[in-house]
Amino acid sequence: MIPHDTHLRIGSLLFEGLDQIDLTGPFEVLSQIPNSTYQVYARTTEPVRDIHGLRLTADAVLADAPRLDVLHVPGGFGQEALMEDEEVLDWIRAQAGGATSVFSVCTGALLCGAAGLLVGRRATTHWSAFHLLPYFGAIPVDERVVVDGSWVFAGGVTAGIDGALRLAAELRGVEVAQGIQLAMQYAPEPPFDSGTPRTAPAAVLDRARRTVEDITARREKTARKVAERLGVEVPVA
Amino acid sequence: MIPHDTHLRIGSLLFEGLDQIDLTGPFEVLSQIPNSTYQVYARTTEPVRDIHGLRLTADAVLADAPRLDVLHVPGGFGQEALMEDEEVLDWIRAQAGGATSVFSVCTGALLCGAAGLLVGRRATTHWSAFHLLPYFGAIPVDERVVVDGSWVFAGGVTAGIDGALRLAAELRGVEVAQGIQLAMQYAPEPPFDSGTPRTAPAAVLDRARRTVEDITARREKTARKVAERLGVEVPVA
């Protein structure tokens, strides 16, 4: 826990084609932490579109970010375009190096992996990319939220809300996190039990797998290149 | 259920000081409905800030919105500034009149109420504003999601995700909603049981109530004025 009188600088990476709730879910939680500032950083301060078209705007460009106490890296299909982007990977590396906590949501884990930060780390990601974690030297843990030292990993998309509440509790204690949960009335009642490959009806899972077939193939190809660069032994398929 | 080959125009009202996840939660769900277009409308196409500072940008101004099939009205403290804003209330009234479905999230219900649309309707809203529903002539129903004919009401903030999944099922069937739930890996595991006034620890609830004391008093004052305007008998406190 960080002393309550220590100001926390929290920051998210924003990029074209992210899955917006990977960012907005954690933002909802972490922006309510007392004595903190939450800013969003991107390559541009023009609005960028998430994968489904929502326009989000950064507060500042990457180079203007101060040293962050909490670094948040969201995912989404757009992550793939950044896997060899040295400006972004350098930024993640530098910020992660100075941060008290690093919070990876969904396929943000692949970006952190491309930055070489997952070697030997227990991690999770979206179910469709879970099998790729070993390419980055990570130890895959099939849980919704995985805490590994100063790192918090949330699984796919909406897992970022659960992960952010865990992180809020780590940073400022359970009562603060509970207060945020109450303010956002987070007592979920999903109307169906279809949120994971284990519980989704077979036909629904089949269709979802086909939808991500192309992006998954591209991600695997990229992950192999990262593995080679990092000297990680490529797992047998 | 709407035939799959009927294109759906879905639109959200965006305004300064909304609670961003009231919009971004439903957006995550409804933007994935097949054969649909989701656009965000505001008074300006400049970025506006949510209550915690996130910048969101509308696709078009209110006047440029087409007739929507699905109208989504989010809430947040900023709702209070719009309760006598005839441009916004007229827009809500006109769009609600033409829509197949109206989806109110959180204190978006108060805006719909100010537009005179809640008279005789079963409704819900954020727990801190729940007692104000009768001022708008609504019948308060203490459930996370309330369906009343073509209207769907979600309670506070994150209830918008559950409500949107219900609405997606109403619009395109259960399998479509289940597919969206799987894509967003919505199998929530809140780390604490503090999401409602009933379950939150007493000290946490006390603090949360104090935090919203001022805005609640302002909302009550406004609600009384609306009741008078609508000719609704003001409930005894």
C-alpha cells in the first residue's frame, strides 16, 4: 500500500484500434483513487478511434508523459500494429521500469511481451491470445486477474474492471477500493453465462473463434518473431 | 427481435460531466451488434470531458443525428446541468418517440424524466438517485436492469453493461448477445462485495453517501421543479 499522502500519477497508453473498454473500465476505477492524477497518453492528441469506432483523445503525447507511478497498457486488435513500434515499446519499457505498478489488460500483455517485459512473469491475457504468452517467455496463468509482484494482469476486456479494483486495493487499501466499487454500483448480473470459452455454448464459441481466426494467426506470426528476438525457445504447437 | 437484415442505427447522447462508463460500457456491447451503426451525439464535436476527466468526442452534433432505432441516454453528475436544457430534452423526446428501443443508464433516467418520458413507467437508476424516480412520475423498481415495454433501464454506472446485453438479446436474439459477452470476456469476478448499498460495509456506505450529499440535494431540488412542471404529485419525503 502507498501512503495516502503520496500523490499517484496514473497513465494509460492509448492507440488506434484499441478495445476501448480495456482503457475505460480501468479508468473508471483508478481515476477515483484519492490523491491521484490519471492521464491518457498517445502518439497524438488528435482523437483516435477504438476498434468499434469510439473516439478517445489523449491528454498528452508519449514524450510529454512524466514518470508514472502506475502504467496501464490496454489491448485490442490495434495492438498488433505496435508490436515492432520501437517508440511505443521504448515508452512502455521506460515507464514500466520507473513505475510502482504495471497493469496489463487483455492483449496489452502482448505489447508488454514485445517490450521484453514478460520473461519469467506469471501472466494472463484475452482467451483468444492466451496460448501465445509462452512466446514472450511468460508463464500463462488461466485466471481472470493475475498478480505477479508489482504487475497486475487482467484477462480479456472487461477483466480490466476486476483487475483495477484489485490494483486500487493494493495501492490504497481495501476500503478505498470498496468505496469505488459502490460508487460505480459494480454488482454485476450478466444475463447469460457466456463470458468464457468454458461456459459459452459450443456454437457461440465456434463463431467467436472464427471471428478472431485471422488476427490470431497474425498475432502468432508476430509472437514467433518476438520469441526469436528475445531468445525465447518457441513452444511446440 | 428485429430481423437480422434490418440495419439498426444506435446512438448515444454525450455531454460534459457524464460518467464515461455509462456510455462506454453499453458502447462495448451494442457496437458489436451485427448490421448496425453506432454513433455518438453531443452539442459539439470537440472533445468533452467525463466527470473524472476522460475526453470523448462525438461523431456529430445533435441536430445532425438521423432518426435512431436505439437511443441510449447515459448519466453522471453532469446530467444535472441539462435538466432544463430544452435543446437536449427536445432531442431526447424526439429520438425516443421514433426509436424502437430507449436505453437509460444510471442517472440518464433523470434526463429522460425531465423530458417527461417516465410518467407511469417502471424504471431504475443509480442507488443514490433511486428515491427521486417518483418525482418524474416513474414507478421505482429496485432491480439492476428493468425492462418496461420498449424501454430498458440500467441501474448505476456498470449496470449499463448488463442492461446492454439484455438489450442486445432483445434486438438480435440470445446467441448474438452471448457472442458479444464471450468476445468481451464478461465473466465478472468482483474482488469485493461492495457494489450496492445493501452489501457495502457501513463505513464505506457512509462515506459514499457523504460524497454524493451535495449533488443529491441539487438533484432533489431540480426533481421537485420537474414534478411541478409535469403535474406529478410530489411524494412526501
